[in-house]
Amino acid sequence: MINKIIIVGSTGKLGSKLLSYTNKNLIPIYGISCFKNSKKLHKQKIKYSIKHSFVLSEKNYQNKFLKILEKKVKLIYFLDYGSFSLRYLNHFLNFNKNSYVAIANKEMIIAGGTLLQDKIKKTDNKFIPLDSEHFSLINSKINNNIKKIYITASGGPFYFKKNINLNSVKKNNVLSHPKWDMGTNNLIDSSNFINKILEIYELSHIYSIPLNKIDFLISKEAYVHSVVHFNDGTLSINCFTNNMLVTLIKPLRYIYNLSESKLKQMYFELNKLNLEKPNDKRFPIFRIKKNLLRLSHSDQIKLMIINNSAHKLYLSNKLKYNDIIKYIMSELLKNRKNVNLNTFKKILNFINQYNNYYETNV
């Protein structure tokens, strides 16, 4: 029997990288999807001889994709952006057991919260987080023996350039990263550290760790991805070369016998272990970090949606770069109330409510 593999978000940077790898290693892909980049999706389908493809901005494709998810799929990747894909994953889990679910979509993980993690376990599926920080912890035994977990940030394009005034940075500088090759939204989030707040929410839900036990450090080389401080005083430093293929290939290893030699630079780099506590008054995120790490689940989802709205405003020159965090906090405090999101239906309705509001009013 062929192991069916589906890639959600195949036209993005991670999806393109993964398809190139699977093609070179003769690993067949059963289905791919994008949101609206239909031209690139069609090229991928032809180039890699993929049977099924879906443009998920179109209603008829959405229904067809839901039908495909009812079949036995061995591995599904979520490499897309935005929390609404939670609908597809929830549907997939209703019909699949003993499969692998690999997710790089932090919005979906945060939106699903502990409810999603519990359903993955109850359906006997295995979850593999693909963000480098969370991926680096999969070999650590994370339970109530943790005093503190630190994930790391590389510093983005500005942290180590102390002479730069963030009130006057250019868009092409914001949309560049010294270490990682990422999409536009992730580049903005990385430049102002909002991505670290989102990743802390993500880690809290994945490993059932209280937010007050998670923080982040700066690792300029992007080699150290997490540090675990255990209650017995021991430390675990988790590191690997900053190549996203390391994480993308991991789920395939559960299905195929892949040689370690397929990846280059898989060696110990002692000179890249330097870490530091973030301390730079130019970044407003550091002043409000404690407040952000007290947000309820519903406020975390609201923050994500507001942040996506801020991206659009900034990219259309309606919001200054250094006002992004100010805008997020101002909007977050409007009509703030804790909502009990104890079902997937409630979560998806909540997402739709705020998405519709910001699409209509921004």
C-alpha cells in the first residue's frame, strides 16, 4: 500500500522546499493545496506528478479537499498560514487514526489550543511540531519536572544593529532575515519579536506548560533552539543547523528509511552556543512581554488576528513599522473578555467573527 502524503500550503517557501526534497528522494506525494496561488500549484502538480491539488480559496475545492481528508492518509503537513485550517485538521482527525500530523502553522496550533492536542492523542495520531524551537524539544521529556523552558530568537534584522532607529527602517530591511528564509508575515513578526510571543503560546499548548515557565533568549547564530532548565538543576541545550529541512524531513523518517547523509552540515558547532537575555529598549515588545504572557486562550487568538491586520496595514503603508505593537495592544484591549472556547465549533466561530471584523473595518 502506498503511504499517502498531503501537503497543505505547498506553494509557500516550506512547501516548495519539501516538494523538491521528496522528488529527489523518489517519495510520492498524494495531494497538495494552496490558498490562492493556483498557477504555482498547477506547475507543482505537473512537475511532481501529483494526483490531487486544491485551491482552498474556492468553495468547490474546499468541499473536495474535505472528502480527500476522509480517506486514509499516513502523513499530513500543514505548512500554510492562518488559523482557519483548523477546520481541515479537525475533519482529518475525525476519519484518521495512527497517522502523522506535522504542523508549521503556529496560528492553527494556538487556535486549537489544548483541545487540538487532546484530540490528536485521543485519535491515536502522532503530532510533530515543525517550528524549529518546538521541534528541538521533541526528544526532551517534558512534564512537571520543568523549572523553565527558553526558546531562542536570532535577533532578526535589527537586534544586533544597535545604531538603527526603528522609526525609520525601510520595508526591504524589515522583510529580510539574516538566518531564515521565510514568508512576508513571518519576516515582519521576526523583526519585532511578536513571533516569539506566538511561539511561547504555541509551546504552552503543545507541551501543557504554564506560560510563566516559558521565556526566550537571543541566539545570534540560530543554532541553539531551546534550553530546558529542570527542577533538579540540570540543563538541556537543544541545537541543530538552521536548515528547515531538518524539521521537514523528520515526519518522513517515520515512514521511509532516509539516510542521514542526505543533509549537509549535521555536525556539532561549539562556537555557536552563545546566548543572551534580550535587552534592547528600541523594541516595545520587551516592555509588554509580561502582560502578553498572561493572555487567555481567546485573547491569544484575538492577538493573532489583530497581528495579521497589522501586517496588511503596514504593507499597504497605512501603519508605521514602529507602531505595529502599539496598534496590536490598542486593538487587543477593546471589548476584551474571556471566552470559553471548549469546542472546535466555538473556536472557528470566534476566528470567523474577528476575521470578518478586521476584513470589514481595516
